[in-house]
Amino acid sequence: MAVGTSTPELAVGIEAALQGNGSLAVGNIAGTNSFNILFILGLSALLMPLSLEMRTLRFDLPVMAAAALALLPWPGTAC
């Protein structure tokens, strides 16, 4: 199943790399991973509420937010 869901992203990544458009490949990977993580997390939270430890709020959440901000384009750069 993983191969079937990852094949379109692989095709887009290869085509983008061949055309010299690396930002499209990175954006596709980042967007797909973000959606998959958030969709599964949201679906599981609907089925059963998730409990968070204080460590998660203090360390993991800021690190995830920083990683997401690192994927944003710098001002003045073309996307």
C-alpha cells in the first residue's frame, strides 16, 4: 500500500528534478508528509482523544513548529 500511495510523489519528484525545478519536488514531499501526518493524527484524535505529556508541549511542539517554519521560502526568493 505504501508503494501505491508514494508512487505519484515519486513521479512528480523525478519529473521536477529532470526539469530543474527542485523546489517543486521539495514542496511536494513536504506537503504530502504534512498532510499524511496531520490527517492520521486528526483521524485518530476523532476516534480517541490523544493525551499529551508536558514534555511534548515543552520540547516536541516547538521543534515541529521550527521545522515547519524552516520550509517557508525566504523573502525575495522565487518559488
